[in-house]
Amino acid sequence: MTRLRAALVAALLTLLAIAPQAAGAGTWDGKERRALRAYAVDTWASFEAMVYPSTGLPADKVDAAGNRSIQTSPTNIATYMWSTLAARDLQIITPREARARLAQTLDTLSRVERHEWSGMYYNWYDAETGAKLRTWPEPPHNQVAPFLSEVDNGWLAAALMMVDRAVPQLREEARALHSSMDFGFFYDPAAGLMRGGFWDEPPPECNVPGNYRGRGPTVYYTCHHYGSFNTEPRIGSYIAIAKGQVPATHYFKGWRTFPDTCDWSWQEMKPEGVWRTYLGVDVFEGTYKYAGMRIVPSWGGSMFEALMVPLLVPEEQWGTRSWAINHPLYVEAQIHHGLDEAEYGYWGFSPSNNPAGGYREYGVDPIGLNPDGYTSDQERTTVDYGFPPCRPGQPEPTAYGQGVVTPHAAFLALDFAPDAALLNIRNLQTNFKGLYGWGGFFDSVNVRTRQFSPYYLALDQGMIMAAIANELRNDRLQHYFSHGQVARALRPLMAMEEFMAGPAA
């Protein structure tokens, strides 16, 4: 897409106040609906292979041969639970099977070790036994300091809330678990922000001893807060606000961009914006300029930071002057980078398995606050626009290297650019032999070398299942989470705010 076309799209969105998902949702023809459901059927097969029969917990990943990892996390468990709801609603499995699967998972979650005072789950468990991991099961078998993550517990609490609403027979069990989770343990009232998490014993990492709730012994907080607003940890913030565990002002405390003064000149580029006040909180409504668009960036420029949360929260409906404008522009930026700027022929950049081995963050560098960049290629080709007059920039890249695309990123875009997303998905399936297997799309592909990562990850497969279920069942998964107390608490906050996102001047 040319810069002129991107600017025109942004202008139309602003003038008409239309969220693209409103036009795309529910307009799939029969052939497209069958294709999306077929993707879901195959993706669900990967979850069937990931789950340990002894516990009902999914592995973190499963390889092409069906070998499961030992480790699992709260996020993995969450994506399996909502994927089970998706499979039921898409009539891939029966309601009885869905209940049986979820009942076993809930039973295990009621018995695994948790942090007693906060009700939070540890970050890594043995999926076969449910035991808390202290030694990493894969080489080099490093020691694991038991950690309790804000964002991972946010996803798990969200999934439990969805089961609470979606499966009446399991409501009591699901509600008992999510009601016991107190996100106030992560909330630093002095900063108005969430810590990344805490350890319940002294760790080797940088830490800040304390206890924000004043219940139980000292815990050891991460040295960082989650300060960037447009990133996936906001799911935990939303739950905490909805449950009354933190004040509503917390919604406005995270940075949209960092300010435009030299004190903040280390960020990716100099933002443009204005200061506004909501509930007594001064907010810098900053944006980054990219490809004819002004966008509220994420931390790293990746798809799942911006668009995993709206799988569960209708931000684009509640924030008509903020998220409704920004989400489609964020997708447009990813498309522009993949097709026009880097000329990969494909798009969709998000953390995933690296086709060359291991796990890596991928993104579109200019729409991320992080100055080191989540890059789209293996060569880590970054941009540095500078921060005039505080910091000079560097020449822009003349070419990009071996781009890595992950299919889950395109599925996340279905709600905001349906035609472009489905075309990209089909092209990935058609043009890369072996990328699509018995469990759907493998995790990522190097579009230049054609090498792909032969793994299915619970996190990424769960995003695909939720995206498809929302498209084919009228945002039903989103409704399971966001109806009721979540809507009452968050909708008024989102309605207040006006981002500066839109076409660049």
C-alpha cells in the first residue's frame, strides 16, 4: 500500500468515524466462512495434541511430530480454555466434551501451588504433573526463580471469567478461582502503574522488596513498571479496574507515547501530541508519524501487543475516538511495512518462534516506543529517526533482509482489515510448502529463505482460535469476557479519551 493510500484510508476513518471491523464483521461469504472454520478445525487439533491427559493442562508448545514440551504457563492455560470455548461455539467439539475438558483444567488449577496472599499463579508449571517448576526442563536446565507475572495472570483471570459466564455448570469453580486473584498486589500507588510482577523469595534479578497490599510477607517486585499503555499487560489492568482492586485513574497513567521533551529523547522518535486531563490525570496524547499516519505505538511495534487484548475487550466500540481509530491504523502500518517498505510480499510481525531456532520478538520498529526495536527481519534492521534538536537521527535503511512473518499476526487483523488479512493468510498457506500442517499454521516463516519453525505454540494458536470464533460467532468470545462488570467499569473510561491518531499533517 502506498503512503498516499495509507493517508487516504486514515483520513476516511477519521472523517467518517468508522471502525473497519464494523463493515467487515459478519460480511464473510459462505466460502470464506468455510475457510475460516477449516483453519479453526486444524488449529484445534494442535491443542488436542498439546494437552496432557493427566492434568488437562496444555504444553507450551508441540512440535511437528507431536512431541509436547513439559512446561506450561498461566497464559498457555488461558488460551487453551478460551480455545475450548471457541471449539464448542464453532461446533468442532460438543458442549459435553468442552465441559469435561474445562472441568479437568479447573480442578488442576484449584490444586496447583499458588501465592497464598495474592491468589496469583506462578509463571511455570510442569504440565504433566502440575508441579511448580524450579528447574527448566529443556537444556541447559537452568534454575527457575518462582515468579508471579502481572500479564500472565491477567490472561488466566480473563479466561476464568469467560468460563464463569460461558459454562453455567462450571460457574462456581471458575468464579472461586478468579475471585481469589488480587491484582492490587502488582499495583504501585505512588506511580499509579503495575509492576511487571514479583518473586516471593529473593531472586538473582534486579528487584524492589515490598508489599503493596500489606498482607503476608515481603515480596520482591521487578524493577520495572508496565509504563507503555498500548501493550498486552493492559489486560491485567482492565481486570483490576473492573474488580475495584485499583482506582479507575490507573487507566490514564500509562504512557501513550513518552513526552516530546529532551528528557525523553531516547525513545524511538519525537512524538507529536497534546496534553489532556482525564479524572485529574494529565495525559500526553502523543503519536508517532509513520507512512502518512499518526499512530499511538506499542512498546515493540508487534501485532499481539496492540491486538491481543481486543480479542476479549471491544476497545474499538467503547473508545470511538481512540482505539477505533488506532487499531486499524496499526494494522495498516504492518501491511505497509511488509508489502511496500520491506517488500517481503507478506506481513504480520509479532513475537514468535524463530525459524532459525529459539524465540524472538518481531515487529515494525517505527510503531514501537522501544529504541532498540522489535525488527521484522533476521538482520535486525532498525530505524532511528532521531529526536531533533535533542538527538540526531540516522539514514533510513535502503533494504531489509530476511523477514519473518507469523500467521497469528494476520489472524489478529481479521477484525480491522478483513480482506487484506484473509488474502495474506491464504498466500502464506499457498506459497510456503510445509508451513501449514496437521495442526494448522506452524508458528513462523522466513519469507526469503522459506525456512519455517516446525512448532505450534499454545499462545499463538490461542489467538488464532479466538480471532476466528469472534468473526464467525459475532464476537461471542469477546462478549464472554467484556459483558457486565468489565463493561460498566471500562466503557466510560474509554469513551472519555481522544487519541491524536489519524492522518499525518
